Amino acid sequence: ARVLEIAKRLSLQAARGEKIEEEGCERHREPLKVFCKDDETFICMICRESRTHRSHTMLPVQDAVQEYKGQIQAHLQTLKEERDKLLGFREAEMRRSW
């Protein structure tokens, strides 16, 4: 959800021609270079070494983006298939009522 939120915001900013600012860690003002899978959030390298995240599973941002992009595409494909099936049922019902 966080990845989608950031992507939407960046997309809207780009569409408006606004300067795209990189998000940084609110606490350390460092770039967010790591994704914490346990907390499902982007974190900086300083936060990564903190007690809070030390034992968590981490991914580089690009790897996390690719992983979640694949999951989103798989869900999207399933939804498209379900939509097509429902549209087929609707069309059959409309033909039957005519």
C-alpha cells in the first residue's frame, strides 16, 4: 500500500509538472534506501541498524518494488479475468431478458 501511495503521488506530481522531491527519513533526513518487509515500510540505513529493525527482513528498494510490482500485476490479472467473466454473465442475462 505504501509503495502504491508513493507511486501515485509521484505520478500526480509528474503529470502536474511539479518538481519531484525524494522522500527521506523523517527522523534522520536520510534517503530511504531499504524496505523493511516486517513493517512494510521504507527506511534509511540508520534506521536499518536500529534495534527496532535489526532483526527484520530487509530488501533494497528496487528489489521490493519489483517484488510488489509482480504481486500487483498478478492480482490485476486475476481481477481482469473475474471482470471478463462477470461481463459475460451480464451479457448473457441481457440477451436472455430481451
